[in-house]
Amino acid sequence: MDNQKTIAREVSLEGIGLHTGNKTKLIFKPAEANSGINFVRTDLAGSPMIKASAENVSVQLKSPRRTSLGKASAEIHTIEHLMSVLFGLGIDNLIIEINNKEVPGMDGSGLDFIQAIKSAGIKELDNPRNYFTVRDPIYVEEENASLVALPFDGFKVSYTLNYEHAFLKSQFKSLIIDGISFESEIASARTFCLEEEAQELQQQGVGLGANYDNTLVFGKGGVIKNRLRFEDECIRHKMLDLLGDLNLLGQPIKGHIIALRSGHALNLKLVKKILRQKQKAMSGGIAIDYRPVEGQKLEAVDIMKILPHRDPFLFVDRILELQPGKRAVGIKNVTINDYFFKGHFPQRPVMPGVLMLEAMAQVGGIMMLSPDANRGKLAFFMAINNVKFRKTVVPGDQLIFEVIAGKIKSKTGQVSGKAYVDGKAVVEADFMFALAGPNES
Ligand code: ZN
């Protein structure tokens, strides 16, 4: 069995932040199973704790070229190299006390963090590790970059780097990552930038703690005032960054990550996409992470952004009208090709009544979860009352569902629905839903 790990005893280290130039001290402390990686800003009143997870990542625009956490007014910048080391060594649980706002850059790689953790010793806990296993391909892309996660028994990263620079033309590296390969191949690769960027970045107040020792600066003639640790040190560093960002998923991964020119923003996009899919898959409920506009019409592609349901369990073709939290009208064109007619009275095809209720509930879910206050929540059936089936529905019918909100509270929602064919009511029902936050159920 593969168990969770923390460190055996406290250890500290000090250094200068690459971007802020601030001198900072870190203290690593052992943590309980299932607690994850948590930073504590000991220099701020109340010593706020910020979990290293995707939901606490602060906006990239505010802090370019690094991965940062933010919660209320507490920020922690440039966590990626440290997070990468924790990923590589399989440290699942750790408290990191920090007395300033940026994790020190050390030598620009993960080397000092590895040494600190190893000097503290790694301790195995009694609880098993909980892996996220990639079962279907998941991908995200931006202009010139893409990132794909594929099923794989183990964990592998394949990276392709390609910059418009003589010394950073296309490099490719593929590696099965475990504690040993991480330490020997990835951990000591240092951060880098191009000479022409360096000045511009420092003018923007970025890279104030960077120098030719902790950052590889590539000029026309190659690396300035430094020597490479590996011929392909840059691609190894990009892999280091990627692993650190993936660690914000909050659990270890089984899969093969294929990255093309990917950086922090895209890495985080993948993590968030995985989290959304996980949430939907686990819930079997209705979740919404999309901001509908008042009175908006939604086509099938938009509906699929909202509902986790897919063929054969998506029963809404289009939303004709949406007043978030108040009312929605959806349609379903019933055709002989709908799979349920195969087994439901094939001689005399009739749409099953429970599927009409499900379809109505799907329209209700879209309406109920679209206001800001309920975004990110999941809806589960608690009760269905006052169901009346008035007419049978057959292939060729167009079902129109109208749902109206009753009492919507923070944890429950009442919805009344009616379905019509050709203006005549065919079914009506009152639904009671439980509304749960993404981590409750
Ligand atoms: Zn980096």
C-alpha cells in the first residue's frame, strides 16, 4: 500500500524571494494525514493559514511568471518550486510557516528544498494516498501552448519547449516521475529568462531578487555569467514548474501529462478543469460553473457547460429563457432515435415518465444554480411531490419545460415544473433539492 507522507521533524531555511527580493524564513512542520499542504503567514495578525490548492490561487495578472496563493489579504508568492519538490518526494501533508509574502528562490531550483526535507526525514503516515486517476483524456490550450492528460499506469510527463531563441529551440523530454528520477533529473534545474526580458521584468517590479546565479539569463551568446547544470536545463525547469502547479490539485495523480510550451497559467487551467470534472463525476448531481446572462438562450453546447449530464442522460436540447434563480424554459425534441424507445414499449413508443421528471429537474438545476450565490454548488433530489402525468409523450413531440423557483435557501431549493406538448400540460411536479457546496454532499 502506498501511504501518505509528511516530514519526521521540524526544519527551517532562509533565502531571498526571486520577485520581491524580500528576505524570508520558512519553517516546515509535520502535519496530519489528509490535511494537505498549508502555508501559515506568521508575520500577519492572526497567522492566517492558506491551503495550497487551486481555489486559493490568485489572479495571474497581478503576479506574472509565478504561481501565487491569496486568501483575504494574505498572499504567498512563487510557491511552485517548493510545491514541485513536495510533489516529487510525495509529501502529502505539511505545514509551512512563512514570515513574508514570497517563498525564497534559493538557487532558482528545488535543490535546497529537497535537502531541507531530506534532512528532516520523511515519515510515512497510516492513511493511504488518494490518487486522482486520469480515465479519459483531458486537455486545455492557449494560443501556442497545450496540455493534455492521458490515462497511464504511473505518472509520466512529456514536455516540448520551443522559444524564439537560438539556445532555446525545440527541446523534448519525457520522464516517468518518481522520487528518484525527480531528484536526479528535475529538482536542480534552475529558473531562466531571456536577456531582453530581464530588464523589462525588473522595471515591472518582477524578478527583484533575481541575479545571474539564481536565474539563467540567456543572451545572444548563451547563458550569461553562469554554466548550465544540464544541456537541457530549461526544459527540466519547465517540468519542475509543471509538477509544482499540478500539486495544487491537492492529491497525487496517475496519468501521462503531455505539455507543449505550457506555463503557469495553462498548468493551472488544467488543474481547475480536472477539479471541475472530478466534482461533476463524484456528485452525479447538477453543478454550474458558468455565468449565464439574464434572459439568455442556451444551446446544447452551453447546456453542456452547465450540466454534467451527457448522452444518453442529457434531456435538455435548448434553454429558451433563463432568469437566474427565478424561471427557466427548456425544450426537448422527442425523436424515435432517443435510446429509451428501444426498450420502453417498442410496439407503442412512449417516453418514460421518470425521464420527463429528470428532464424537468435538469432545467430546474440550471435555473436554481445560475445565481451568483449558488454558483459552484451541487443540486441533489430530496423529494418529488405532486407528480401528475396527464398525457403520454411520443416520438415527434416537442416537450417544453417551464420551471419556477419556490423558496431557494442556502441549503435547499424548491422548484415547481410543468411540461407541455403543443400547449397542453403533459406532466407537472414539485421538486425539493438539497444544495451542497462542492466539498459537501
Ligand atoms: Zn520556475
